[in-house]
Amino acid sequence: MLKNSFIALLVLAFGVLLFHGVVKLYKVPEKLNRTAEFYNSNEASQIGAANVVTAVVVTYRGLYTLGEVTVLFLAASVIGFFLKRKKKTAPVDAKPAGSELMTTASKVLVPGSIILGVYVFVNGHLTPGGGFQGGAIIGTAILLLALANPTYSISKKVFHWIESISGFVFVAIGLAGLLLAGGFLDTRFLPNGEMLSLFSAGAIPLIYSMIGLKVGSEISGIILELNDTQPNQD
Amino acid sequence: MLLSIENIALASGILLILIGLLGALTNKNIIRMIVAFSIFDTGVNILIVTFGYMPGRTAPIIDGAKVTAQNIAQVAIDPVPQALVLTAIVIGFGVTALMLVFALKMHEKRKSLDINDYTDLKW
């Protein structure tokens, strides 16, 4: 089609422009820029988290993370609002079971996945993990559960409660930083502790656990919300 | 050096952006447009991570052996792009889920996923 080839040409021109600009502007950096230099060299003495990315996400740029969690919450609540339905009066006993494979796999994998997710977000300040990754792992566990039991409706109320409470505690810890330490979302009101131990880096493990619970329950809520709107095909 | 990691990553990021753009502009099916937007998103993330990459350096995680609190500024890479992409991936998930729900509602209303059937904003 003429129109599609015209669009392809346009995109190609944009690509050449982008490639030219990026390749011209980009040169392999020899040393860190000043911001990264500051974060990398001062993080150990200021925050005490082994993972510098975590320190940047939770403390130095914690406000971004708060906004990000808010955006995700907004998306989840808009989805919940759109998919709100009247209670289906479908007969309870006419439920097709999930496939044998999925049911067995979910029995084996779901508890392990949830434990792995909790491990990942609790150790976010030590290992390359954190609240977002751990929350996503918990979300996959809930997705597997929903796939294995397609008609079994899991209560979303508990996820809403976990989400609300963890969001509230996140902001409360941020305010505690404002009162007890340098500013909003400053995690240094708890002792830094010994680096590379679980209880270190001030309030970062607490905040990241709250983020993990919040992200995990939001993803689970979205998945269950979408799962509930599926008509029963049988 | 042409086939270094950063060049490959740059090229694949730009390629994914272009594939996503082309898919979003040429497809008429709303679900396909959403998939294209998701590919676009991935391309942008790869580009941002690539800009923080430095050859020969390692992840900014102090492990006490190779990376210590003293030499981290010399051996580790820039943590900021990674922190940005970390949140951008989750935002991408939220945006994709929201778009899919919009598509679901649109299909519920008109029983069609073809973008040509939605002419309300056309003049």
C-alpha cells in the first residue's frame, strides 16, 4: 500500500536522523560524570547500602520513586474503576478446572515464587534486586495462580488492604525522615549498621519492603481484575 | 570498534524504537498498536541503559572484594540510568495494562478492534 510505504519511509528517515544524532553525540565515557561520581563515592559513608542503585532509587531520588508508585497506583485504580462490574450470578458449581499441568505447577511454584519475591525485595540494598523486581515476581506468582484456577475468584480485598497500608507506611517513613533526619524520605534516622548485613543502610530495607508489597499487590490486583472480566468460555 | 557491546546495544535500541514506531503507525488493530508501543518502550529502556554503560567496568554494588567503598568510583558504572530504567519498566507495565483495558472497553462498546471504526475524533 502506498500509504504504508510512505510511513515506512518516514520512520526510516527518523531512524537515520536518530542514529546519526545518537552516534554523533555518544562517545564511550572515560570517567563518571559529576552526579554519578558523587553518588558512587559518597554513598557508602552517607547511606551505607551495598547497592548504589538502591540508594539512588530510595534515598537520593526517593521522591521520584514515590511519584512512580503513585502513577502505578493510579493506573491500577483506573483499571479497577473501568472493569467494575455487577456481581455475576453464574452458578458456582459449573466451574471448568484449569489444566492438570498448570494446577500441579502452581502448587509447586507459587509458594516458592512468593518467597523468592520477598527475598528479592528484603535484600534490595545488598543484591541487584529490590522492591520493583520482588513485586513483579509476586505478581507472576499470582498470575500463575489465576491461570491454574481460571474461574476461582481470588479476593481482591486483601490486596487492596496490603496496597493501602504499605503506601501509607511508605509516606510515614518518609515523614519520619523529615522529622528525625535531614529531609523527606531521608533514611538515615535509623543507624547505618554494618555494611553488607541485612539490617543496614538505615530505613532502606523498610522502605523497599513497602515498595515491594505495594508493587506486588498492585500487579496482582491488575491481573485479578483482568482475570475476573473474562467470560466463562466452555 | 564497530561490534563492541555499546554499539550493538545502541543499534538494537534504535531498531526496536523504529519497529515500534512503524508498528504503531501502520497497524489498524488496536492490540497490535499496544504491542508496538510496548516494543518502543523496550527500545527506549535499552538506549537509556546503554548511555550509562562504560567498558570494563562493573555494576555499582559494593561486594567487599572487587568493588569496595574506596575504589567504587573507579571500577563501577553510573547508577542513575539504571535507577531510571528500573522505575520506567514498572511504569511501562502500568501503561500497557491501562491501554489493554481501554481496548477492552472499546471492544465492549463497538465490538470492533479496528481503529477505522472509531471516527469520533475525526473531522
